[in-house]
Amino acid sequence: MVKHMTIDDAIKVIVASYGDIEFVARTLPVDADEVAKATAEPDTAEAVALALLKKYNPPTIKE
Amino acid sequence: MAAPNRILPGFSASMWMQSGATPTAFTTANLAVWTAQVATIVGTSANGTGAAGVPLAIEAVPAFGQDDAVASFSIAGTRQSDKIPVQSAPTSLTITAAWNPSDAGLLLIRGDAISGVIDRTFVIAAVDGASTIAYAFNGRVGQFQIDSAPGAEAKCTFTVHPRGNQYGWSNT
């Protein structure tokens, strides 16, 4: 079982990065359902980070 | 990386950069944020605030983007070879400007070229009326030459090498 990091912590990692944030966002272990519920102020670095997390962690479909 | 959500029918392009002698370059995510970030580098003539930036009076904004890098494979006797795209670097921007030894922007560029290790945030702004689309990137200056040939006005040529993956689009 993968231990997820919080969305806030994941966003902080992406916002502070000088590297390829697409790659960083792709590798952070976050819960897709939490990502789907998260919101951020538009036109902020946090919104950029959250959009990338949503791109690489689409919500899971439960049966 | 979000693409700009504006379409400009026509535009004028200008180039801006952080004004500090030893600036703290933007993090990658902030390169895609206009409000309070990229806007502080872009001057009011391009709809920014310009509190932390200076214009670069350059002849023309050069092409920017990604270089082409391929690995070529061929087999003797076959008609066509194969080119596979491989990791390629961002395009370096070689820029010419009229040399003015009291221009703040050009002096910063010269200082960066002498140092070689200063990361600075640059912005290329495309403006049409009240709308601006900004391409921001971090880069280092790798070359600075002054050509003071007597037959023409003195000019300087410098090259900005963007850092890999450190770019972002934003707009008003």
C-alpha cells in the first residue's frame, strides 16, 4: 500500500521546483480522489501545480 | 503547462528581464503565473507593472522553442534511413541590440555574461491592446560581444541559453 502525501505538501513540492514540473507531478504519490476535490485560486503557482496533479492523477471509477 | 487562453489578431513583441544584479529566478510553476509574478517583470507598455523588471531594447525578438536533435540509423543498401527524435535542448536566443553603455538592461546582460552562473527570468511579451501573452523562461547569458565598427552604429550581440524545462506561458 502506497503511503500518500497530502495535496498541500505535493503542491508545495511542485511550486518550489526549478526542474521539470511535469515530471515532478507525475511522480508524487497522491490520492486521486483528494486531488479531484482540491481547489486553488486561479492564476497562482498553486493552481499550476494542482492542474498538473489532476492531469496525472485522474479520479478513479468505483464499481 | 497550460497554453495561453487568448488569441491576438496582431501583436507587438518585446523582451523583459529581472532587474536585480543577482536575481532570484522564478520557480518553474511561477513562470506560468501572470498576477504578481510575470507581471512584475513586464513593463506597463506591455500591460505589466514592471516593479522588478527592465526592458531589453533589442532589434528583434528571436525564435525560441526547442532544438532538433535526432539519432540517425541506416542500413547499408537500404533506400531510407531512420531518424529518431532524442533529448533536445531549448533553443538558444542570439540577440542583437544597439550598444548603449548606460542602458541598465544591457549592463546586466554584460554582467551575466561575465559571470556565466547567474540564472535570470526573462519574459517575451506579445501585446495587442489590453491583452498580453507572456512567455517566461529562466536562462543564463553565455556570450556578449560589442561591435564598434566605424561604418555603422555600435551594436552588441549576446546569447541567452534557456535552462531546460524552466518556462511557462501566462496572459492577462
